[in-house]
Amino acid sequence: MSRDLEVVILAAGLGTRMKSRTVKVLHRAAGRPLIDYVVDLASEMSDKPPVMVVGHQREAVQDHVGKRARYAVQEEQLGTGHAVLEAIDAIGREAKGKKILILSGDVPLTRAETLQRLVEEHERSGNALTLLTMRLDDPGLYGRIVRGNDGAVMKIVEAKDADATQKKIQEVNAGIYLFDGEHLSDNLRKLSTNNAQREYYLTDLIGMLRDSGNRVGAMIVDNPMEVRGVNSRAELATVEAEIQRRVIERLMRDGVTFRNPSTVVIDSTVSIGPDTVVYPFVTIEGTTRIGTGCVIEPGVHLQNVTVGNDVHLKSGTVAEDAIIEDEATIGPYAHLRPGTKLGKHVKVGNFVETKKAIFGEGAKASHLSYIGDAEVGADANIGAGTITCNYDGVNKHKTVLEDGVFIGSDTQLVAPVRVGRGAYVGAGSTITKDVPPEALALSRVPQKNIEGWAKKRKKK
Ligand code: UD1
Ligand code: CA
């Protein structure tokens, strides 16, 4: 963490190749917009919020990033040199005495340690500019690094401006730079657009710095993945896969078992406690927090779910905005919709749907039920095929089952309705009136047996 370091994040571009209504830096990877990863990185490098250069959909970007950054507006995207000039103008005179670290809003995988090494290399070598480069088998559209015999960087040639020999250079510009602020502002004002793209190239500063007797150096990153940018959906997928790989690697280091990690989809915002076992083909998203010693079976999909310790989520369980407390057993194929809160030792079995339902400790709904807008008391037992009829076509109504009630199979509870503590409801009942505590409620049609009926029918 350096005091004399200002971080600039370039994020004014639209990202045409994303073919999207959404500006590139707001596309999500592993649950967070790309820009969030870069803002986090900036905050690891400097105490001061970074200066973000915004242009396309700047309201949306600023709404999202908020006070985590300061802003410079680039009305027209005239090139990276022009973008940095806007940022330097926003920083003002102070910029002269500082080091300026330039990051791209669409390069989310760089590690703080790598940038720290860039800062050290910059200070050690006395460069006016030190940049990050990488070697690629296919250098593609990246700017080519032209080095002199002494290893110093002579210039960067953009792919579109490069001749055949330059195109073959495999060391390319990652787009991450550390400048001494001193010469930055004056030189940026001298840039021209005399190139294939008619843009102000930040990279043309290299020649200017060298002409005024300054040294420019470059540090090659060991792993090109760290400076991988997102320009297309394919690159977004590559970057997302790498973030997920890192998340799972960290979780495994912290004691979580993944039986087949490459099949698990996980957001970077998820936490999981030690000794939890995650089976293949599980998706865990949003603010989901899972405790210790849980088992998460195949096909489970969790979004913003809080899971306690020693919970067993069986195959195919889907849950959103729900809370599941310690030692509960859920599924297979349970659907916990928003507002579900299941207490300790609750059992929710196969093909049970819950919504805005609060289950007390030890309550059970083991098979084929819909429990919505309901309070279920501790140790209540809900039989197979029970339905809370919570909707009258206009309004939703509440069902309250007090502690220890027993609801027979195939019961309809027509809400609003309350079943008192310890009461029983006979199987097949339609309950439309409150049931007093300790009572038995029955509403089914009495059974009638006609002796010998079948024998007579066969004779006809
Ligand atoms: C730039 C480099 C190239 C390098 C590549 C790495 C220049 C001239 N070239 O390429 O050597 O290999 O990055 O990815 O700098 N941006 C603005 N305003 C602008 C233009 C760009 O804010 O006017 C932002 C973009 O939103 C993006 C970043 O700057 O976040 C890089 O822009 P991009 O167009 O992707 O870079 P190139 O010019 O292609
Ligand atoms: Ca460009």
C-alpha cells in the first residue's frame, strides 16, 4: 500500500464486441461486474480511491461503483492517451509528484502481488515508465513490444500499425502501466492521432520519454492469464472460469471438499465452511453462505441462501433467498422459494415447495407438499400431499400450524387458518376453520361400504 500512488482505471469504452446493451465493465463474472475486481485491486494498491475514466453508460457505471472511485468523464473515446489525460486533469497538480498506476476496467485477473512487483521494479530501475508485458504464441491484436539491445523498451507498435516483422513479435503490451507523474501531463498534451486508428495512443509516450532522456522498462508476467482482458463473450467465459477456479482453490485450501471441481459453478461472493462436501454439477450463487460439515449433492442450485452447519442438501434441491439452520435435511428435489426459513433439524423431503414459510425446530414436511405464507411450529409433522391454499385469486393469506401439530396426508389448509398446539388433522381433510389446541379435525366424507357389490356387478 503506497501513499504516493494514484490509481487510474480506464473504463470509458463500450465494448462493441460484447454485442450487448450493457457496457462491458458491468458484465458479470462469477457473480460480480468486471469493474468490481479492478476496484478491489486498486484498493489494495492505494488508500486513495482510484480515478475512473468513464464515458459510455457512465451513469450506470457510476451508480454501480459509487463512492469507491473518483471520476473523470471522457465524452468521446479518442484513445487511451486521451483517456489518461482526462484522469490526470482530474487529479490536478498533485499528479506531478506521484506515481500513476494505470489499469483497465476490463482486465480483472491481475494479482496485487504482481502489481507490487511492478512498483518494486519501477523503483529499483529508476524508470520513468514501467509496464507489464506478456509473451503469447498468438500475439493477436495486442501492441507489440520493441526492445533495444540493452533490453530497454524502444516503442510499442499497435497491431494495426505493425509491419510484417513487427507483427511476429510475441512480447505484447498488457495495458498496465506505472508512470512517474512528473512528465505525464505535458507529454499527453503533445500526443497526435497520426496512426491507423486515428486515436491518441498512450503508448506513444514511450518515444517522448526516451527522447527526453528517460528510461522505459517492462516486466513480463509469468502467467498471461493475469492480464487477460475481456473483449468478447468467449473471453468473458475464460475469465469467469479462472475466477471460479481461484475461488474453489481457496475453498479447498480452507478445508472444503469438491468431488469434481470443474463441474461446479460458484460465485466469488460465496463462502463455505470446512468439511463441507460439494458434489458435481452444483451451482452456488450470490451471497450464499454455507457452514461446516454440510453435504451438497448433485444438481443443487442455491442463490443468496444461508446454510448452517451439518446440513444435508440432497440432489436437485433449488433454494433462493432462504435460510436453512443446522442439521436440517432437504430434498431430493425440494424447492425453497424466497422467505423460507427452516429451523434446526427440520426435514423437508422430496417434491416439497415452500415460500415465505417459517419452520420451527424439528418440523417435518417429508413428501409432496406446498407450504406457502405459513408458520409451522416446532416438531409439527406435515403429511404427504398437504397444500396450504394461500391464494384466493386476489390476496394471499396465512396458515399457522402451532407446535407439535400433526397434519394427515392430503390435507388442504384453506387460509387464513390456524391449527392449535398439539392438534391433529385427519388425512384427506379440507380445513376451512381454525382447529383448537389438542383437538382432532376431520372433514372428509364418511366412508360407505356396500357388501357384495363387486360380485353382483360381475354377474350382470
Ligand atoms: C491498448 C494498447 C495496446 C495493448 C492493449 C491491451 C494503446 C494505444 N494500445 O489497446 O498496446 O496491447 O491495450 O489490452 O493504448 N479506453 C478509454 N477511452 C478510450 C479508449 C480506451 O477509456 O478512448 C479504455 C477502454 O475502455 C479499455 C482500455 O482503455 O478499458 C483499453 O482500451 P482498448 O480499446 O481495449 O485497447 P486498445 O487501444 O485496443
Ligand atoms: Ca481500441
